[in-house]
Amino acid sequence: MVTCPALKLKNIPMHRHRLASFALLIPLLLHAMVLRAHEGMWVPTLLKAIEGDMRTEGLRISAEDIYSINHGSLKDAVVLFGGGCTGEVVSTQGLIFTNHHCGYSAIQQLSSLEHNYLRDGFAAASLADELPSPGLTATFIVRMEDVTDRMMKAFTPGMSEEDRDKAAESAAEIISREAEEGTGYKAVVRPFNYGNSWFLIVSETFNDVRLVAAPPSSIGKFGGDTDNWMWPRHTGDFSVFRIYASPDNKPAEFAEGNKPFVPRSSMPISLDGVREGDFAMIFGFPGSTQRYLPSYGVDQVMQQVDPLRIEMRTASLKVIDAAMLGSEQAKLQYASKQSRISNGWKKWIGEVRGLQELDALQRKEEQQRAFAKRAAGKPEYDQVLGRLEQLYAEYLPYDMARNLFVEFVYMGPEFMRFAQGFQKLIEQHAGLKEQGKLDAELDKLRMAAQGYFKNYIPEVDRKVFQAQLPIYHKHAGSWPKALAAIDHRFGGDEERFAADLFRKSLFTDSTRLYKALDRFSAGMAKRMAKDPAFLLVKGLTEDYLQHVRPRQAELADSLQAAMRTYSRGLMELFPEKTWWPDANSTLRLSYGRVEGAAPRDGMRYEPFTTLDGVMAKADPANPDFEVPAKLKELQQAKDFGPYGQGGQMPVCFLSSLHTTGGNSGSPVLNGNGELIGINFDRTWESTMSDILFDPAKCRNISVDVRYVLFILDKYLGAKRLVEEMKLVSRPAAPPVIELPIHK
């Protein structure tokens, strides 16, 4: 699964290691496209530059049909779903498809032991039964515009990165405000290629998004962590939501009077399926790639950063997996958390392996030697590699400290993040009371506590804390002040320290915390300020902000400037190569073919899987491979409706589309612009593609849209939803008859 962390569109200087240039690349686009046709994430405003090649590959619609600001186009049926995934509009009533794992958190929040939609699935019988999902959003891109020339006027030679960021923020604010004026839209300016180019992005966000249907996890997450990032895959990874709008079809907060949104465009759905070699394209919001990362950065990812993150998450998962196996309640409570932790964990394992197999370091070093040769005698570029090597060496310890902090405080035990949320109440209660805002803050924290404790088991969290402590100590080199008590008071006994903290803290005990909130006073604030959980997270955060973050940010600024020069140099010094823009959570299109792969000697990935494979994997003793009885019955009866093919029910397929985190839920389309699948993953051999793409190995995994329709119709009984959609079935091309030639 390739979900990206929650991302918001806002004006930021795209700091540190994220690049995605296109403005400098247009003259270079067509060269070598035949050799590398499946690599690249293309900015949709500039698709006309590659339209000819796409047509040669099998595209039968125009670039204007894909992206237009003058009429409805495919872009108007693609949404940024919830901030970190992609979704697609599939009806004129605002119905959207995305992945099951993208809707997972919303489905979990709407579930209970009495109505366990994760376990049993869900299908609303009518519009009135569709479930509001508070906090869930769907964002459309109205238009994108290259504003590089305007932004560059804000910069002067010799500016520091800090001053450059301030100038960029100011200029972007002016451009955005102009674009928003009188429209009701939101606008941001985003940097590409470390700030070598800039795009204005105008968007419209809808806040009333409701759950319409979801398969049970035994279908939507079939294969679980065992199959995550793997092929063959048999996962029905989809969920269905609907966008609601005000009566005048504008964005609105949830209200009973809201109506299903009428989009500018919706995607037709192909019932014809796909064949090996067919053209395919994907439209969505890929999160981030690092194609231009030099060998020094790649080496650190492989040898230091990924291994640290893997080690920390391995410790957490061992505890959480054991708890979920032991209790249905724990399984429900920790399902979403476990998926979030394990997704990155398994991805990084595959990334390291893939980079090693591709000799990534050697290839990067070869590229740098060629760069140095062409940069000789060019003052702007001939020193940049030495500068990068020096900066990465200085940056490593601070980057490791940052990752250690993130994995421990934000991805490790939950109690610290929860306690941190009370800082405003604890430290600003007097001001809140004076302003008449204290009761509102207390109510907000009570609601947060209800959501937190609903899915929290103190014993599990304590064991996660204990499991990560020795790893933290090993990489940190010594205990920070906030953890010094482990040695001073507990003689180095981490287990006793953890037990004492959990026994004393309010933030691990719902009963005591609710009492504290109900009886809140200045005295209670003082007591909370001395709570061991609050003191720990406050101390760790202050230590990070004082001793790590300032120098890390300073070095990151310097790396930003050096990488801006290096990436620009690559494009200018190697005009014979094709340079595509790295992902940065903006709308992109990738194209390729439906095809399998041969990732290793003696191994062949066939491009398609079917429901037969689900049954072959079925194992009632393994929760990853439970198969619902009804699905077995449908398979045995071959009751596939119009969605099957040749007596089989297609489930998933592979294609050579370049994807990354954020492409989860993205529509996969045929040459006619019709939906054929929903992207949800990459093969394990492809996880290195964020840094180095291998056309022979890299494959994305999609659930066949016919399987989605089959589950909706035949399994969930939601035929009303299928009837909303525009289903397309084209007549087969007549066979070519060769007539004899008479001489």
C-alpha cells in the first residue's frame, strides 16, 4: 500500500529534499522517450509536449480531454482524498472511488463492536443511509499555471536560503491572493526542482464527504501485511464515498440539506477489461520522489536512515501484532495504527534491497563522474559535488536524530503524542479563562480523549514504549535529560521506568483523566504539568528543538541551495536525456502498459490475478487470508454477472506506471480515458523507484474495476450504486481476414 501521510496544499518553499522541475525541461522532453516511456510523473498542464508519444503508445483521447481549464476534463474527476490519497469521481452524483486503506481510518471511526464495518463491510441502502465522515475532505484542482517568471523576480543574487524563503512566501502570497479574489477557490504557489521553477495551483475543497460502501477487510485488505507490497495480489482494495455540496453545488460543512455534488466531469467505467500490452495511464497526487538524490544521500538512506526506521518499527509491530492476534477488540482498535506503521516498515525493507540490487550507489557515482567532466571549467557547477559531499556528511547525525525523534515520539508509543495535545491547557489555562475560552478547550480535549481511549490499550502502549527504549538509547548514544531517570532512579531498568510512568500518568488512564478535566483548576494544571508523560514528551521535544532542529534546518537550507544548482546543472549539461519532475504532492500523470515483469532470475510475474487465486490462498487459521463464506458461494456458482470474463472473475493487474505514496486510490485509465482499475500498491521490487526507477522491474498494482463492481453488486447488494455509473462496453474489433493473392 502506498498511502502518503496527510498533505495540505499551502504556500511553502518546499524545503529540504523535494524536487520536481518542469519549466526547464520542455525542450528536452521528447528525447529518449521510447527507451524510458514508463518512467516519469508529468505535469498535466504540459501534456501537449508528449501527446504525440502517448498517442503512439495507445492514447486515443487528446491532451485537452485529460487537462482543460475551459471545459470538463479528466482532471475534474480526480480528487485529493483526505489529504494523502487520490480518488476519482465515477458518477454525476459525486460518487467517488478510492482505496479501502485510504478510507480505512474513516471506516474505523464509524465502526463499533455492534456495527463493525471493518469486519462486515458496509453498503448504504439509500442516500439517507450514507454516513458522514467528520474531517474527511475531497479537493479538486481547478487549474495550474507556471508562475516561474514572476517568482524569480523576488530573488536577488547571493540571498541566504532564509531570506529566499521569506521572499518566496511573500511573492507566493500575492500571486495566490490574486488568483483567489472573487472566486471562492483556494490558491497556492508550489516550488518545483528546489525552487528552479514554480506553479500556481488553484483548488476547491469539499468538506462534506460521506461513506457509501466498503467491502469487509477480508476482501478490502485480503492478504494483509503478508501480501503488502507483494505480487501476486488478490486484494479488493477499494471503498466508496460521496461528496455532498450545498443546494447551489458549492462546498459546505455537513448539513442535512446538502445534496450530492454534481461534478464538471465523471469517469466512464470500462467493462471490457484489459489485455497484456494495453496502454494505461494513471492520474493522481504522488507524494514525493528523489530522482536527483546524489550518491551521498543514497548511501545514507541505505546504510543509516532506513535501517534505523525499520528497527524502531519492528519493535512496535512485534508488540501490536501479538495483541491483535489475541483479541478481536484489540484487532479492531489497532487495525488502522498497525497498517500505518507496517506500511512504511515493509516499504523501507524493499527499498534498501532494491537499491542494492540495482547497484544504485555505483550508478549515482557514474552519473556524478560524468557531471564533473561536463561541469569542468563552468564556475556555476564545478564545485557543487564537493559541496554536496561535505554537506551530507555534516547533515547525517542531525538527520538521524530527527528520524529517531519522529519514530519514537510520533510513530512509537501513543501516550506521548496524546499528552502533548494538553500543552495549551496546561500552560495557557489562565489566559484561556480570561478570554472565556477555557470551557471550549476542555470540551475539545474531552472529545479528543474519547477518540483516543476508544482505540487505546495501556498495556500494549507500555510494551511498545519498553520495546523502543533500548533502540532509542543505542542510536542516541546516551539518555537525554528527559529519560535520565532510567539510570538515576531505576538503575538502568527500562521496564521498571515504563511501569512507573504508566502507573502514575493521567494520560494512560481514562478514568483519572476525565476526572481531572471535570475538576479542572489552576491546581490541576500544576499537577498535569508534573505528569511524567507530559514531562517526558515536553523534554524530548525541547531537546530536539534546541539541540537538533536548528542545525538540521541550517544544513537543510544549504543542501536546498546546493541541490538547486546540481539539478539545474544536470538538465543543462545533459540535454540529450529526458528529465521529468520529481513528485511533490501535485497533480501528475504517468503512462505505460499493462504488463508483468521478471524481477529476478527464474521468476515471472504474470500481469493478472483472478478470484481463483483468492480461494487458493484461503486459510481460516490465518487472519490475513480469511475468505467470507458469501464470496466462496459466488465463486462456486460462477455468479459473476456481467463483470466476469471467460468464466473467471478478474481481481488485480500489473502495469508499468510510475507511482509512489499518494497515488493510492488513483484511477488507472485506458486509452479512451475509461476507468479500468484503482491503483493501490507497488511490487516489493519497485519500492526503490522513489530514488531509482527500473523500467524492467517497476510495476504498480491495481484492483480491476470489474472486481470492484462485482463486489458492490453481487456481494454487498449495492446495485443502486452501479446503476449510477456510466458503464462502457465497446464491440470487439472484427478479425482481420487475409485474402489469397492471385497472380
